[in-house]
Amino acid sequence: MRNGPWIWFQETETLAGVQAAMLKFIEFRQPIVRDPPLVPESFTLLLEASREGRDLVPVVRQIVKGLGFDSFMCGFSTALRPNRSAQLYVFTTLPKEWVQIYDRQAYIEIDPRIPLVYDRTTTMVIWNAREFRGQSTEIDQFLRDAEHFGIRSGACFGLPDDHQNGVLICYNSSHGKLDMDTVQRNLGALFSFGTYFHEVFMRTVVDNGIPSRLRGAALTKREIQVLGLVARGLTYQDISTKLSVTPRTVKFHVDSARTKMCALNRQEAVALAVKAGLFDVLP
């Protein structure tokens, strides 16, 4: 019996860029799609909802249900204008409460699914919570919180985008173990829907200049801590070593803080944090 996650391999470049923007939540209610590509007939519901400006959550939930899963997430970062730092975006059918918990607990640092996608040249990873239990108390807490929101197993894959940032697509299930026959039968549809949904999302964000709904959200303790270290002159690699996280995770925290503060770059984010007295509460 093979231990560890199931992985489908395809020829692809190493994924890099977005920090699996899973922490974040965006209400995606008035998308505009022009000249869409041909899509499978089962996805026309998404196209119709996009054209009519309807809430996509019920539509996406219905499509994902038909593919054998309970919830969906598409996360990425993109720069709306040249010479601007990327903003973080996420669409999810999961409750906002889960996204807030994920953000507040800095679960991006310990979510065991992240390295499965970003540290391998793969396009689909199948996982279940049982594979990760017992690795650490932090991971066990993450799994308990995730299970409360119906995330016990799933399928994830990444893909590059036009702005050289990574895109993370996740399908989640409330079942402890996926039906592999169903997954294999729907594998092509899972890839195509995730790819097509990202196309709809990118057209809405880039073509219409819609800012991330993170703007104005409160910074987490971790984001303030990371910005404080940036203010002291530490590099991402220095901070990575100090906090025992990857440089990619450090960049994610900085980009998240910058997006929330509507700062053009990390220097402006630090300046705004100083002005707001955020570093005064640091130990």
C-alpha cells in the first residue's frame, strides 16, 4: 500500500509565485466576461451567471458537487498595473469564518497541502487528513479546524498565469477518504473547470481593475511581526531563518499586509505601519 498523497504527474514547469492565497476571502458578485473561450457544456452555468452578474458561489458549489466535492477555492496574486506590487485574491465557496480563522492563525505556515503543490512539479495532488495527523500539534489543530468546515480530504493543483505568479486550485471534501474512481473519472473536468474559473476571475480582476476585498482588513499579529522585521532591515531570507518559515511564506505575509493597507510596495506598508503605531505593540 502506497503511503502519502496520491500525485498525478504531467510535464509542467516548477510552480512559483503566489503563496496559495488561501487565507483570503473575496466576494465575487458582479463579474463581467467578454469573448469567453469554449467550455464544457456542464460549465455553461458559470458562464451564464458571469454574464448576468449573479453571485457565483451557488453556481460553483453546484458544479463542484457534480464533480464529487463539497467546496472550492481559487487563490492567486496579480499586479493590476505595471510596476505595482501584486495583490492577493481568493474566491471560495467556504464560509468567511473559515478564511478569517486561517488568516488569524497564520495557517499558511503549517498547512501541509501547500508544499505538496508548490514543491513538486505536479498538476494534481490527492490528500486526506489522516496522512498528516500526528506530525505536530499545530498541524493537528489545523486539521481539527478544517474538519469543522468540512475539509477532510481533497484535490489540489497549481498552474502558472500570464503575470508569472502561481495559481492554486483546491477542491475539498467532507469525506475522510476520496472515492478514487470518481476522481479519476472526473480528472479532466477538475483540471478544465479550475483553469476556466481562473480565466473568468482574471478577466474580472484585470479587465475591470477590481481591487482585492482585503483592503481595510486588520493585520494579523504575524503580519505585523514580519513588517517589523522588514522595518529593521532584515531580508526575506533573514526573516525566513528567524521565524523558521520559507522565504515564500515571508513574502506572502508582506504581500497580504500590503494589500490590506493598500500600499504600493513593502516600504510604504512599513511607513503606514509606523504611522499607525502598529510596531508599538511588538514584544
